[in-house]
Amino acid sequence: MHNELENNPADIQDNNDELYERFSFVIDKGQEPLRIDKFLVNRIEGASRNKVQQAINAGMVTVNGNEIRPNYKIKPRDSIIVFSDMSPEETDVVPEKIDLDILHEDADLLIINKPAGMVVHPGSGNYSGTLLNGVAWYLRQQNPSISEDSLPRFGLVHRIDKNTSGLLVLAKTDKAMRHLAKQFFDHSIKRQYVALVWGDMENDEGTIVAHIGRNQRFRKLFEAYPEGDHGKEAITHYKVLERFGYVTLVQCVLETGRTHQIRVHMKYIGHPLFNDDFYGGDKIVKGTVYARYKQFVDNCFQICPRQALHAKTLGFIHPTTEKEILFNTELPDDMKQVIEKWRNYINSVGKVK
């Protein structure tokens, strides 16, 4: 018996910022009838019968585009998509009182403006102080009957890096989670980032197409694979907003959502993000060797001690109203200050050749 598995389970956590884009199977034409929960437990590493059934009941498993019941029996040529997180590692989310910048809340979702430096969810080395710890405390104040068992990773359908600031959406119900997860899966979510990158971009706008996967030697780093021989498809559209000679302010629109996508793609085209210590942006990439310039750049690094990247705009179809909603946030102060310093610097030294 043969089944087509589009997503390699070993790479699931490696390549997605969209947490619920998971597994796809097409059932072989010789498959005998078999309950879908048994099939998925046998095919997904780390999945338990209980977790599979919970995912099915939440509508996070579809067959031929339709939701099904746990006792559904798979048939030849069925197309199965599993949106739910089947990773074996689960970390309890302990409620903690943490200030959250909540831009919008309704019965279905939360829109949060995450500051740079905050980890999104608990994990290895970060078990407290995360965004989800704060959300758990916030929701417990609204409804004290919520148990910790109902809190782990609930509603988190995407994430942004610790040192990236900006907008996140969290679902408050199974229906909203399912609805949003499918929009991320279909790449219909509108996400717009603003980044300060090294160098003077050659074109005013363009598209970067290169697979992204883990670096074969340094597992914490990701790398662009333009030939598509490794990793997963990644597409970033960019547009120049302002030029400062040595650095450029750009707008990036994601068509896919891979880990470190903008950071890796910008490095790939020779324009690493300003002060990105993972991808070579934390040193002078473009500019002179004069002491005054070096001191100026060091001062900028101190003002913005992280990669200059902000998730500025987030838009999607609301899970209940079915209407498109769009959220926008201002650049954080550290990026505003650095951009203004570059603007003043270029004005003072004249146009860069």
C-alpha cells in the first residue's frame, strides 16, 4: 500500500510559521476501508488516538474538502488534510500576569501587537513570560472556570519570531481556529511587514522565490534553496518605501509563511536585515570604514538591539461575520528612532553614491 505524504513529519516544526499547515495524504486505490483515526495514528509520528479524535471533532481534519466524523472510513483516492498540531511535545501554559497590547477582541478572536523580545509560546528554554502565558491569565480573569488543560497552545494559528514585533491573531473558539487555520493553509491571509535592510535595493519592487529549509550544518539557521532541492516553497514580495543609501526601508508581503522567511530571503538577495545577528546584519554590511560612520551604526544597533522587522498589517475573513477585516499598527519606537537617525545622517552627509 502506498500513500502520498506531501509534508515530511520531521520538517513540520522546521518550516512553518503557520502552525496548522500540517499533513496531506492521498489514499492509494488499493486501500481497504479503515477508520480514519486509526489511519492517522499509524501515519503521523507522535499522534495519539485521543489527539486525532479531538482534531476531527474540532473540524481540523478534512476528507475531499469536507469535515468528517471520527468513525469515518477512508476510501481509495480520498484526499485527507490534517490542519491540527500533532507534535508529540506539549508544554503546559501556566497563566501569568503580563501586559498585553490587545488591539481588538470579540467572541471569536484576539488581535495582539507583540513587542520585540517576547516569545510567542512556551517551549524549550522559554517556559514563562511568553505571549501565551499572558493570554492564558487574561482569559482566566474573564472566565475563572477555564482550566489549564484547555489552555495549551489554544487558538495559536501562526507565530512571529521573538525579536520581531507586530500583529498576531489568536482564536478563542474551535470554530474560529478552524476557520483561520484554513485561511493560512490557503495563503489567503494578508500579511504586510516593514523591514530595514542593508544596502541600496537595485529595484523599487520585486518578488523573491526560493525554498527555505534548515541549514544542513547549523540547525538553528535557515537557508534559501533557489533550486527547490530542499525545504519548502517560499515567496516574498517586496517594495521600497524609502532609501537611505547604506540601508533601505522596505515593505514585504508574504505569500507563504516559513520560519525566518523575510530574514532568509533578504540575506539571499544580499540585503540582510539591519542588526539581524542570525543572518549577518549585526555588522556593517554597506558603507565606509570611517570611525564616525562606525560609531553612528553602533549607536543605531543600541537603539534597535534586534532585527529591524515589524509585522505591520494583518487581514483575513472574520470567522463569524464572513467579512474581511484589516488591522494595522504603527512601527515601534526603536525602529522609528533608527529610521529617523538614518534619514538625518543621509541628509547631513549628502546623497550616497
